[in-house]
Amino acid sequence: MSRSKPVGVVGAGSFGTALANLLSVNTDVLLYFRNQELVENLNRFHIHLDIQLSARIHATADLQEIADSCDLILPVVPSVNFREMMQQLGPYLNPYHVLIHGTKGFDLKEMEGMDLSGKTLTRSQVHTMSEVIRQESVVVKVGCLSGPNLAAEILQGFPTATVIGSRFKEVIQCGKKVLASKNFHVFGTFDLLGAELAGALKNIIALGSGILRGKGLGKNIEAMLITRGLMEMIYFGKAMGADSTAFLGTAGVGDLVATATSEQSRNFTFGFRLGSGESTAQIQETMPELAEGVRTLKIAKELAQYYKLRVPITESLYQIVFQNFDIDRAVGYLMTFPYDVDVDFL
């Protein structure tokens, strides 16, 4: 990767913007917007989302410019739009490009937008973002960025860490070189699948934690939900071929704790509003950015059936979010669920 070239960021939501500002400490950044008016506004005033950004960040609405100008690209768009974005970017990419995505969710390809009720998804129908990148481009050197990465805290300069997952040491080193700073520590793991699954699945547990907080049920039950939720994340990971160790590190426990306890987390906020009495439809209509956990919950519930997994938290949350099941009844069910042992994955 050429040091003289900027790093590309595709997606200018809160996390993409935070990443761009973080990268600008070490390098020039080319930030992709779909909206030309926003491009012109950022390039003129260096302000986006009411945040003053570094002058090292330049905006563009041209994906070919991103590919031509940058060897390292960080796609950060919602999972539901990720494949479409890669289909647009893919033709401009070459094998020398390095892509490290920051999207925490799943892709459904031909089943996107379909009603999943009554359908059992198979693993071949559910794709991680790294799989989508390889399917829609000639890029081989792929990685993912996993948390804990609350965008608001990154933009405020609070200290945190992240994990770059990739099968390639070069990808991890490229990411570390441009992201590491005094307030941002970067770990690496070769378990790409584990890092991706941990990043996606913890959003489900964050929904549940937010629901409990919204109902005012206290920290003890929140701690129980997060702990048992981690078990379910590990069950999913092992069933899908990942190593359980990824879930016990920064990308797993670290990201889970941050996302499941912070009011700055979209997934926690969605759950909190649900627990406070709002409906799923009301919340979705008024949230400025997608809570990935809602979509991930729907996919995970169907995958659990395919793998024949015992995941009562996932199943209960699905009933609450999509079937208007009574929250108090769900909590009562989980409290009396006959868990055999406390830790059973080691």
C-alpha cells in the first residue's frame, strides 16, 4: 500500500465519519457520499453531521475515484445495502486493493427483502460482508473492523481499541498503520469469521439489554442477559465454523459490553425505546440510522432453526420485536429457563 495515497472510506454515516476523522490523524482520507450536495458542503466547510472534521478529509460522490485513488478502502454501509454498494464499486477494483469493512450484519443476496416468516435460512444463503466483497470483486486481501467502536466516543477523542480480523497479516498491518494512534489501539486476529460474527451478533443482545433498561428492571438482570447472550453468540459462532476465542476478546466481550450498556448505541437505544412502551414500527420510523440488530435478529432466528440451536434469548427477543410479545412474560420465561450449567462452551 502506497503511503502517499489517501485511504478511502465508503459510507458517511456516523461510524464512517468517525473512522474518516480517526484516519485523518495519520493520512489523507477520501470519503464517499452518494449526495453531491453533501460532498460540496464538506469540501467547502469541513463540517458533516454538525461535526467539524479534519481538513485532510476530502469528499467525493464518485466510486471510481475512490478505487483509482486509494489502495486501502474501508466500506462502512448498512448490511442491507452492502452488496449493492459492492456491485457498484467492484468493477473498479483490482487484486492489489485491500478492503477492511466496518459493517456489522449479514447479507441475504437473492432473499433480500423477502418475508422470512416460516422460512429456514441455510448457511449458504447468509453471507458475511467479507464473503460479499469476494463475491462481487476480484479483491482477495479482505478484513473486518470489529469494536468496541461507538462512533460518538471516537469523534470525542475518547480512548478505545478495535480488532482487525483477516486471514492476511498484510491486511492487519495496513489497518494498524493508518488507524493506530494514542487514543486508538488496534489488535489483530486471523479469525476473520469469528470477528465478523461477534460484531454482528452482539447487536441482538444490545437490543435485549436496552429493553431491560427501558423497563427499569435493574443491573442484575442486565448482567445475566449479557452473560447468557454471550453464550448464545458463541453457540452461533461454533455452529458456523468460528473459534470461540474471538468472542472472548475485544471483538466479542469488549464490543458486547460497550454496545449493550451505552445510550450512544443505536441497538441499545432501539431496545430502550421498545422497553419504554414504543412499538417497533414507531421506533423504525423515527430513528435517523438503522439499528443493525433488528435485521440481524430476524436472520439469526432462522439460522438457529437451521443449526438446531438452543437460543432462548434470541427466540424471546424475536417474539418481542416482531410479534409484540409481552416483555414481562418473556423475562419470566428466561428467568425459569432450565439452563443446565453456567459455562458449557469450553
